[in-house]
Amino acid sequence: MSVDTGSEVVARLDLLSEVECARVCDDVFALRDRWTARHETRPFYTLGTPAYMDATRGRFADYSGAAVGLNPVLERRFGWLYDRLMPALRRAGYSPAIHDERLSRPGFHIYLGDGGDRPTPPSIHYDLQYEHIDWAQHGAVDLSRPLSFTLTLRLPAAGGGLHVWDVDVHAVRQMPEAERKTHLFNRRQSTYHPYRLGEMVLHNGHYLHQIARLSDLGVGDARITLQGHAASTGSGWIVYW
């Protein structure tokens, strides 16, 4: 199984049981002193070092330093999870799937329900975090067909998922402004892809997408997912966050 370049989520892999999801979540909370708060007023945290946040604006060295420091913590606690993840990616066509020690291991998005006002809607975006990574040591790198994946570990009572629009970043970038506006208007309706516990959703990240149903978090709810990416290089598929 492999990921194509369509606007649909093109692969769903069953990876964990509900009992295993609960185990991961317990371990995420056990490492709460390692969480990083990512919003000034809302309880949104990461466990791990996401390149899309920490490597931007020429900060790859800082990102790498933080990742190198935190990776051993993640590996001690979640080594069994990575041992499950990497072979699954290989079986899905991303082989060899390997890790670059300079980069973060796949990490966690953690959203907690606080009972306050509805949060600001999450961004509508493409996954372009690979633009901030130093790939030089891996030879030829093909960034035209990357991979993004989300493994659902806990959902709020109302559920959760992903909105995807039929808008490809490469096509949009080549359009004159007027054509681009028309293109976006004609594709303003998204497709909703629900998440299920223990299931990993894979897509290429180049189609416009957004976290779905985040505003449905209630008091005591939590939305916890394992997040990661992979890039095809001369060394293999580098799996990172």
C-alpha cells in the first residue's frame, strides 16, 4: 500500500488496539513535564520537536539540538510504538523507512478541553516543514512526494478528523493571482475524513487541509495524536517530525 497524490486520504492503516492507545496516552501524560505549550491561552501542547514549529526562520540547528535532547526520552518511553510504526510504513511502500538522529522522532499533538470559549479555528495549511530541514547528507532528495501521517490515540466525545480540499500547492503556486482565486473559490468545499482510534491516516501533505472538530472539545476531553512525516532521499525514507 502506498500514498498517491490525490486530494483524498489515500491510506488508512490499523496499527494499535484501543488498549494500546490507552497505554500510549498514559505514557504521554506521565511525561507531562516534557510537554511544550504552543498557544498563549489554549491548552495545546506538543511532546516532541515539530519542524513546522521549531525549525522555521533558519532555526534548523536549534531544532536539531532540541530533537537530539528529547529523542532519547521518547525512545525510552515509546520505543515499542516506533518498533510498530516503522515496519508498518515499510509495508505501506515507504522502504527503507529509517530515522536520522538529527531529526525529531514522530511526536504528539495534545489538545485538552478546558471548558472555555471555542478556540480559534486551526490553520488551513500545506505540510511544507521539509523546506526547513538540512537534507544535504542524504544525497538526492525527492520532495515532490512526501508523506504525512497521523495516528489517533484519543478523541473527544464528539470525535475528530481531517478536512481536505482539492487544492494542490504545486498547481496553485504556478497560477496567476486571478486564476488562483477562481481555482480556490471553485474548490472551497472540503472533504471530511473522520479519525478512528488506533488507525493511522496517511496523505502527502500537499493538498490543503485542516484539523477538524477541534472546537468540539468539551471539559475533560483530550485529543491526542502521534504526528510524523517522511521524505524520500538517497538514504531511504527519512521518518521524522
